[in-house]
Amino acid sequence: MIELFIVFTKGGFVLWSWSTAPVRGKPVNKLVKEVFLEDRPRGDNQTIVVDNYNVKWTFDNKFDLIFVVVYQKMIQLLYTDELLEKVKETFISTYDLSWVKAREIREYNFEKEFKEILV
């Protein structure tokens, strides 16, 4: 089961997030610190284990966005790559993101679209 899905800019601004339960610790913060800030390139659709969670992500380099899904490490979710790509594609096609490069931060209501993708 997915615990958290979050979309944020490479500058760290959260554009949208969705969770099913409180996430213990700070797995997304740890991802940023241990992978992105320490400049450990891993490419798209990579996974790290943080405490009791798998943290998987993909990038959109055109708009400098990061899409992250967090789920229990004891559960094997076979659809996370597809989910990340579908959410990225839908999010980008749904919203005008030209403002991202200008650093004008906005928050989006993407829950309806996300739930449709999950079904």
C-alpha cells in the first residue's frame, strides 16, 4: 500500500502530496539529503530503503520536478514504475508549469486525477 506520494521542485517546494497514513520518520527528507544533496546520480525510477519504507522516484528535467512514492518495504508493489510515469505524465499535461523556471510557487489540487490513476 502506498503511504505517501509527493511532487516537489528540485528547489524543494512541495507542489502536491497525498498520503494514506502518517509516515514515520522523514523518508523524503532522507532521500533528498542522501541522494540529491550528496549528488549521487542514480537516474530515473530508482529506489532506496529508508527505515521501514521503500522510496522510489523519477525526475522531470524540463520542469525540474521530482515525483516520489513511499511504501512499506515489506510489501512488493509491482506497479510503482508505471504509477510514477503516469502521474508525471498526467501532472505535467494537466497544469501549465511554465512558471516553475521563474520560481513562482503554486500548490495544486491533483487528488482527483491521482485517484483516477490509482483505480
